Amino acid sequence: MKLELTRIEQIEKDAVMTQSIQPIEVAVDRRAVIAAGLAAGGAMLAGGCAASDSGKGTAASLRGPTYDLTTAAGNVDAYAKIGSNLDMKSTHYGWLDGYVMGVAPGGAIKTFAGFRGLGTTRLLPLDGEHGYRRLLREVVFYTDLETGEVLEEMENPFTGEKVRVVPVANDPFNRIIRESELSRPTFGGLNVNEKLESKPFILNWQAYGDRLMMERHINLYYPNALDPEKWVRESAGPMNQVTETYVYNMSLADLQNPELTTVDTTTVWGRHTPWLPWMLMGQAPGHCLYNVMAASIHSLEEAPDQRIIEYIAKHYPVFLDAPTEWVEPSLSSLEWYARELEPAPPRAE
């Protein structure tokens, strides 16, 4: 904690020294930002100067005037605001667009599919303490690299076998946002043996003028819902080794503005995971990498690819709106795969 406070104090000291610099204003179209991912955000980081006014007559900083990001209480509200909407009547939409790569021995990493879809969230109060229950549905499709069309089947580029493509369709994948957090999902009870100490929920925030970035990562190692004895072709082994990384980018002034209930945020999300079960590669050496851009959108009409919205409306209509009540269990795509599908037969020779 002492190191974190020292770093924040130094950032604020440096910010004070730049207060006399005239802020640079850049007009950015929302659709262009979404289409370009974080390229526009990176340009703003390079050109940002003094912090903007937050609406209370005080320059926005890591310590306020609305949220003190050096405290757990401030982090709870700020994190809820960037990933959802503090107006609990509203659905928050997040658009995802990226790529999936395969890492196999003996050759270059191979990009084999796009990854495009929608997440919807809603906040509910957390009874008895300061915090929120965040309800999430997400449906993301593997897409053709040239056309962007949803892939329902494809030739596995590593085996040459035609396989059925199974999208990510998690309903729900909920979480609790509170001041003291154990930051590991349980995946329906599969990840309950890891002993973690409860710690204050304080995230890694970095301010650059009026741009604010925040990084999170989570490293997981837990039992695989796809038992390799049963799921011979789908399971990568008895344990899942997964890493997920997030880098968020937003306006510091918007985050600290009490009149805003949500913040336009762009995110880079990465995932290191075993071979996907529908690839039918079993315990073959190698793994998958995801590199995905995500952005807040204000409505479904703002989604850059309306073909995806139309596909969801036809095949997964419930995913167009966020849940309204907390239900259990919260599962990832691997657990849903184990519950909803059957093992593939042996490959025909």
C-alpha cells in the first residue's frame, strides 16, 4: 500500500507542475474511436495535458473530487461506473472486436478467426455494505477473417478437420463489487480450493493529463469441467491454465464528473487459454491467444457491425438486454460447454 500511495502522490505532484499548460482539445467521433480501437486513445495519451474540470469547479485528479482512487470505497464506485451504469435502471452495452490466434509448436503463431460480439450489464445494490452486484450477459462469435460473417463451422487450420464452431454465450457471468474482494471467480464451484487473503479493492490507476488508464490481470489454474476421460477430443487436460489481462482507457474528468452515471471507456482485453474444445484438439501441445478491443456504446444502434446485432436478435435474443435479477451459477464458456454439449465421436480416418 505504501508503494501505491507514493506512486499516486508523485503523479499528482507532476500534474501540479503542468497546470499552467493549456489543455489540448481533440474532437473524436465515437464510431471512429470504436472502429479504430485504442489507436485514438493512444493519440490522446500522447497529446493530453492539464486535467479538465469535473463539474464541481475543482480539477479532476486521482483523489477526486468525486472518487478517491487511493481508497477502496472510491474504487468500488469508479469500477462500477466504467464497466456498467450507476443508473440501475439502465443497460450498459459493451462492444467487442478482435482476433483469436493459435500457438502450435514448429511454426509461427496463426490468426484463425475474428472475435466479435456484445456484452450487457446492469448494477443492483449490494445489501448490507457499500458495493454493487454486477449482472452480465455476453455473447461473442468467432468470425471469418475476410468477410466478418459469423462462423458456424470451419476447417481447423491445425488439423484440417471440419468442426462446428461454438460461440461464447455466458448467461450469466456475474460478480460482486465490494471494498474487500477475493478476486477469483468460482466457475460453479470448480475454483474453490485456492486460498486467498481478503484485501482492499484498490486498482492500478495511472493518470496522464486528462487521460486515465487502469490495468487488471488475473491468473487462474483450476479443475477443467471437461474431464479428459470423458471429453477425449475436447479437453486440454484435467486443469485449466488461463490468464486474462485488461487495460482500460477513459477521460479522468468524465470519471470524476458526478453528473455522469457511466463513462465512455475503451479496453484492450487479452486471454491465454488452452485449445478451444470445439477445435477437437484434445491435449495436443499449444494454446490460444485472444487480442480484443472493447468499447462502451450507448445503444445497439451504435454497434459498428449491425450484422452481429441482427444475428443475436435471431439466435440469442435474450442477450440484447442485461439481466434484471441475480441468479446462480455464474459460469464461463468451458462450463457451459460441458453442460450443454455432448462429447464428439472419434475422428473418422
